[in-house]
Amino acid sequence: MHIEEKNNIKNIIFDIIGTIIGAFIMAIGVSLFLLPNQLSSGGIAGIATITYYLFNIPMGTMILIILGDGVVANVNLNKSGMKGAGAVQITFAWGLAVLLPAFIFGEASGASFNPALTIALAVDGSFAWSMVPGYIIAQIAGAFVGGCIVYLLFKGQFDATEDPGTKLGVFCTGPSIANTGLNIFSEAVGTFILVFAIKGMANVPELTDGLGKFIVFGIIVSIGMSLGGLTGYAINPARDLGPRLAHAVLPIKGKGSSNWGYGVVTLVGPVIGAVAAVLLYGAIPW
């Protein structure tokens, strides 16, 4: 490898590391700006709030994306040792990608790594609206960093892959048939099932917290295996927006468009589905 090529690789790595650090600093600054009410309480409550925003939420979402986008890279990119492993590996790995950070950070953060779920819980009164903006910023920042780390891990495989669509598919979702209305409906239905099932776990007698997280793993896998072929089942705006932004800014060799026009589907659909789920759940006379 020539000295110039080595220097270029070093510069790319330094740029990515700087981008990652910048994302965390931005999340910290904006989150703190949005948290005057929580921080004014001071003491343990204030410390706990800072911990949620600066560590638990972005770290949990980052791990989710490293494992989730990582399996897509592992299965689809050229020169990966697991290329061609298929959709079953992807769907199970995405379930585990949700499960692991939920176990690690669930006690501290409520395992809320999904802006659609965060908004829905605020709608039904289970979550304070004042905490929603900071949570969403932290979720998207963590997802962005996770996408950057996946690129660093698989840089050689990205370089060896020519198809721009395959590269984009590592970071974010896309439809098998482009139809904005139906694509939004697909994302809404998938997220509705996710949130309605999570709310419904309250009806299971003596359900432990640990077992509940395994059930969420099963819900994610079920949605992916049944509906994933339609839109890639983002069912989480941060899971799509953060890595899509990473794709847009990273120096990925031979990349194409980040397809921001499709981004509205993964923003609107999951929120509609999540809010509909909590409203219906609350209306049912259990």
C-alpha cells in the first residue's frame, strides 16, 4: 500500500472519529439546553436526568445500531465471511440487537431507544412530555454514531462492494415496491403491533422484567419475518434517520444517494402506528 493511500485512510478514520465525537458533543449540548426543568431540581434527580440523556439513551441506541446494521453489512457486503446468510439471520440478529441494550440500560432508561415509542408513551401519560425532545435527540445521536462505527468496522467490505443500493441498505431501510402511502401504512402497522404488544404485556400475570425483554425480542423477530420484506421494518425513526445521516456524511467509496425522500416514511409511519396503539389500548376496557 502506497504512503499516500495510507495517509488517505488515516485521514478518513480521523474524520469519522471527529464526526462521532462531534455528534456526542452536539447531543450533550442540545439535550442540556432542553432540560432546564429537570436539571433545576438538582441533586439525584438532576444527575439521573443527565445520565439518561448523555449515556444510557445514546449508548443503548448506538449498540442497537452496531448490532442491527452490523448484521446487514455482515450478510450483504462483498468479502464478508457471512455474505449470503440471508433474511433469517438478519431478523434474529435485529431482535437480539434490541434485546441486549434493553437488558443493559433498561433499568435506568426504560429501554426507550425508539422515538415513536417515546412519543406514544407521552401521549398516554406514561412519560413526561418535557423529556421527549432530549430523548429523541439522544436516540438519533446514538444511532448516528452506531452507523459510523459500522462503517469503520466494515470499511474493507464497503470498498469491495460496488452496488450503491446495497451500501445504503446497511444503514437504513427502503421499500421493495415504492408507494409512499402503502409504505407509511406498512411502517404504521408494524409499529402498531410492536407498541400494542409491549403495552399488552401488562396483562400477563407475574411477568418478570427480564422475561418481558425476551418477549420484545420475539415481537421484533415476528414483525421482521412477517412484514420485513415490504419496507425493511424500520419501526423506529431513530434507527433509520441516524444511520441515514451517517451514510450522507461518511466518505463511503462509490456511494449513491441517501434517498432522503423516503425518510418521511420512517418518520411518519412509526409515529402514527405507535400513537394509534396506545390510544386503542387505552380505549379497551380490559
